[in-house]
Amino acid sequence: MSSEELRDASQASQSVELVQDQTCIGEVVEVSNSALALALISNGSAGAGIGDFVIIEADSGAVVGRITGIRMGAKSPVASVDVRATIHLPHGKVSAGVALHPAIGSRAFRPSHLVIQSVVEDRGSVFETAESGLRVQFCRTADSLKVPLSFAPERMFGRHCAVLGTSGAGKSWTLARLVEECAATRSKVLLIDPTGEFEPLTNGVFHVHIGTARRTGLASNEASLPYRELTEADLVAVFRPSSGTQYIKLRSAIKTLKLLQCEPKLATEGLCIKAHKSKIQFEAAYKLFRKEVENPYNIFDINKLPVQLELECVDPTRSSTEPSIWGGVNGFDQSACVPLINRIQDLLNSDELETIFKPSRQPSIFQALHSFLRDPNVSVLRISFEFLPTSHRVREVVANSIGRHLLALARTFQHIGILSLEFHVDKLSRPLL
């Protein structure tokens, strides 16, 4: 298809410019499955460089590519072009990859802004304009044209969106731009900020931090995450019992304390002493409150957990003729659980984990989340993890808990909007979301 046909491509009464002008910048001298080479023309290719887009004639359409390298040929410079998309004319459909192969001698031109936007933004057609629906104004191309780019939110966030790069490459700037642009469309954005670097965001942003602030002048509201709003699996991740005896006894102790919460008559000062005691009342209460005991959330007094864990270290029966009575203390199990008991006690007394195990009267992070979703004047909720420890998988557990809560809201058909997460590998050792 000639340059004149490219320039005059139309569908129905619509006309679009596919090339900037009719100045040829090069001719095809080599073609492969997904790339080609252009012999650049000195006059037309002035200023052409690596990263620039080009549009090349092809039968019944054109292909769009990007210059990836320039070398000196026998008579003129030769540009290597990676073909990105094919434009099918006259209907203007844009398809990824090479659907039409240019012939040797086909001419190349500088594409119009519309063509570059159609290819990069994956619009589907050169006749689909930015006014066709809601768009997020995001960035510009890195070539000499600096073409502005916008994207439909569902194409950016329909499944997953990752911002990747080395230190200093601009990940934080890019995410901040995404947040601001989404907020401008009155979307709801949840930003989890591990380091506190997004504190300067202002327009339509509500700031909260989990944990006690360790610096003054903080433009943020404190929120807690009580252990009762975590799951049993979250506690296991934080306490890190070894497989075998520690894990079994920890789960047993948690279930016992949940049962005591439902049936206080079984308790002695909030604990269940099992050594040489009858199982009958305990098992009857378990059958009655099985649903509550098997609830994954931690509805019990966690301060009793270290002692109850030690009390779980008994033989399952006193003798073969007394199956309904627990046996005596099992020294092997008790010795195996001592490191876990000490670790749990240390964590419960840790100042860094007060927001979980000794929460203040500050609202929980989930209360802040629900208020945010109801408030039409706030577009962004920034949750700072700056004051959460990086040890004991605490940040991973908190992030998972927030994600799990959002998933539960989504399943009840509540509008959540966009969830934006940013984690640095050096700040968050193993993100689980």
C-alpha cells in the first residue's frame, strides 16, 4: 500500500492520518518473521534514532515497528526494526505482531501520533480514540516524539499490573502518577506504603499508619490491627512453630482457648488444665461449639497462649482402660515446645508488635478502610507500614490480612475500586499477595 493510500486511509466517513508526512525515511532491505532492516535515506531519516517508531508499507495495510539499532551499511546507515503491530486497511484494525510482511523495497515513514497511541495503548483500531471511554493519562513515549499515552483502566488493572525496575529507575514516581491519575477519575485507590515515601501525596488522600509512630510531625492517623482480626494461619506465620510437636500443640492450645471463650465453666483462671482430668465435659462442649472453635479468626485471650501451650503437653490418655481421661505431663512434648513458648512470650511483650497483640483504642485498619470506601470525597487511602517490623513476617501477614478483607468485600458485591500495592524487596522480604 503506497504512502498516499496510507495517508488517505479511511473507514466510512472517518479519516485518520497514519503518517506524519509523505517523507520517506528508508526502504526495506531485509525481512524476517518479526523484524526487518531499513536502509535509511539521508534526507528523510534525519534525526531518526534508536527507540523511534516507524510505519512501513505492506499489502492491504502497514506494519508498525520500533528502531532497535542502527549500523553502517555498504552505502547508507541500516536500521534494525522490531515489528510490534499490523494495521489492516481499510477498516483500521490493529493486531499485535506481524500479520502482513512488507516486501523488499517497501518504504518507511514516521507514524502519526494516533498510530503510535493505537499500537502502544492496544486500542484495537486506529479509529478508536481516547474519547471512546474513560482513560488514565499516564506517560509519554520515550522516543523523540514524546507522544502522550493514556489507557483504559480495565486494560491496566483488569488482572495484575506490576511496576518493575532497578533502584532509582522511577518505580515510586510511576506509582505515584498512577495513583494521582486514578484519583482524578474518582476511583478508589488503596496504596500500601512500606517505607512512608508516599506521605507527601495530598489531593484526595487519607493517610493512616499501622503501629506507634517513631517520629514527630507525621501527617497520618494511627490505626491498629488487633490479633482477633487475624486468622490462625497468620499467627502460625508469625510464631513459626516447627513441624511436628510444636505445630500440633500450638493449634491444640488455640482451639482450647477458643472453646474456653465459649464455655468459661471449663476454665481455671482462664486456662484448661488437662493432666489427669476428664475429657467428657471438654468433648461435649467442643461438639456444642464446634463452629465457633473452627472459626479461623482468633477469638480468645492470646495472653493465655504460652501457658496453655505448656498445659497441652500431656499424654492423650491416662491408660488403655481410661480413654476418657488425659494422661500426665509428657516431658518430651514439653521440652520440644519450650523454644516456641519462649518465642511467643517475647513476641507478645514486644513493643514493635503492640499494635497487634496489645492494640490501643485507636480504630482498626479495617474501620479506616470501611470509612474510606463510604467517603465520596476521599479517593486514596494510603496505609503506611513504616512503623511495622520487617521481622517475623509481620508485614506479609498484615498485607495478606488487608487483601483477604478486600476479597471478602468483593464477594459481597461491594465496590472496592483499585488496589495498588508497592513492595521493595529489601523492605519486604517475601510478599505473599
